[in-house]
Amino acid sequence: MAAIRVLIVDDSAVVRKQLTAIFDDYPDIEVVGTAPDPFVARRRIKELEPDVLTLDVEMPRMDGLTFLSNLMRLRPMPVVMVSTLTQKGADVTLRALELGAFDFVSKPTMGVEERLQEYADELATKVRAASRANVERLGLRSARAVQSGGAPVKQTSHFATTNKIIAIGASTGGTEAVADILAGMPADAPGIVVTQHLPGSFSEAFAKRLDGQSAMRVRLAGDRETIRNGNVYIAPGGDHHLAVHRNGADFICRLEARERVSGHRPSVDVLFDSVATKAGRNAVGVLLTGMGADGAAGLKAMRDSGAPTICQDEATSVVWGMPGVAVKMGAACEVLPLERIGAAILKAAR
């Protein structure tokens, strides 16, 4: 099998050299060129025809987001953003995902030597996945990323505690898939809990972005917080898993500080297993696009407990890893394109 051809775009010569050295350690990845800015990158893309692009978030001479938007419109291809773990970096990176970037990797800013191998392995894994990405779907996402006509109106009334739980899990490509689903939810929909694989510093920015796009209220989940209709609770990234427990008749969020499960913290499997145990048939499980298998076993547990379960189909997934594994193990009651999942959730919840 031919090596994956990568073009590195970064204004820092040091970073370009570092990334090249990292990829040299992986025989299935070949750096075919580098570029210090988007203008050089455009020429190199035509000359070298890379399979995957790595792109710095902040670029000189042309805004990085403008370059990404133009690239996805004129020559859609998998792009892995290389960002910093800052609030500004989180906001820009989430916008990049909205504009069609495949995924992102956060550069270590502290403890570089200790974290370098972990960073290198993550970068190589995501470049490999990007080379197999649904580029058509990435291009479609970019084309739809236009300015909205204003934030949806929120209901101001007090919401009752929910008697149904909608549990959603996602990874690569999931930030926009979750946004699409929540944008179609009515303000009084049953309470929704979401585990999306994101670093801790990105999850707050993610919740804020979703809150501005949905009629429901979206925020990071708090420990022991009561789950109410009309509200969405996002798992904080990094240090805790999100699980659903009972407090009398109410469902509550619990943040659990334990080891990674299925390779992740927060883990979709932890969320789905807890919902299967505490809510049973009074829940709906949804597994969206993502690499790996996290959430597949948990979704099967939800189905076995009597809950309706839905997987995103391969055609509309950026990566059909997690939902694909779930489908193969018989965890899905339905396999649907993304644009039909919102309506299916509401029908199942009724």
C-alpha cells in the first residue's frame, strides 16, 4: 500500500521541521512538502497532490479560516488542524471544523518532551483516518457553513424534570453532527446528555457554540445537576466521564473521575452504560460519526435494556468507525442519514 502523502502548512520553520521529523518515524506516512503560508500551499497542492493537509490555525498573509473555506470549496480534501490549547485556539478550531476540517490536534505547550510521543501518535492516527475520510461530506459541511440568521429564541419558562433521556455520543466529525441535530430540536425537547470527544479547554467553547445555534439551553454538565426538559448537558472534556444517575424520581448528571474507558475520557460507553442501567426503555441512544469503537458496546446495552437506538449511516458520516462497529454488533434499531436523526429521536422519545 502506498504511503499517505502529507503536505505541512505552518508559518513556523521550527514546527514544519518538527512535524516532518515526527512523520518520518511512521513508514506509512510520507511528507511530500511543506509551505509557510496559504499562497505557497495553493501551489504545492497543485504540484504535489497530497492526500492530507496539516494546517496551522493562525496563518500569515491570508487568514487560515479563509484559506480552509476556499480550499474546501475549490478542491475538497482532508485537513487536520494543528491548534493550541487556548480559548482563542478553541474558538477558531471549532469554526475550522464547521468549515470542513476533518479533525484537529492540539500542540503541547507545556511538558513538550514528555508529551511529544503522545502528540505524535495522535497526529499520525488522525492523518491515517483523514486519508480515509468522506471528503464529499466534508465539502458539503463547508458549503453549508454560512452565517445564520440569528440565534434561536430560548424559552424563558421553568422546565420540568425530564422523564425521558436522550443520550448522544460522537467523535471525529461529531461537533457538526451534534450541532445539526440540536439545531432541529424544539425548546421543550426531553433532556439531552452528550459525550463528544474533545479536550477540556475545547468543551466549554463547544457548549457555548451549540447554545447559540439551538432553541434548547446548552451548557457543560455539572456534577449532581438535575436533568430537565429543554436542556442539553455536554460532558466536560479531559478529567471526567459523564454518567446519568437517579436521585429519587429525577435523573441527574454525575461526573466520574476514573480511568479512561474504551481509550477515552469522557467515554461514550460510560454514558450509554449508565443510561441503560438507570433509564432503560425511558431513553433514546444515538451514536454518531467517529473513529474507533467507543459507544458501540454501550449502545448495545441500551438496546438490550429496551431503549430505541439510532446510528448515523456511513454515507453521511465523516468516519464510520463507532457507528459502524455498533451496527455490526446489532446495537442499532435504526441506521439513518444525519438529516433524519433529529425527527427519529423525537418520534422515539414520544
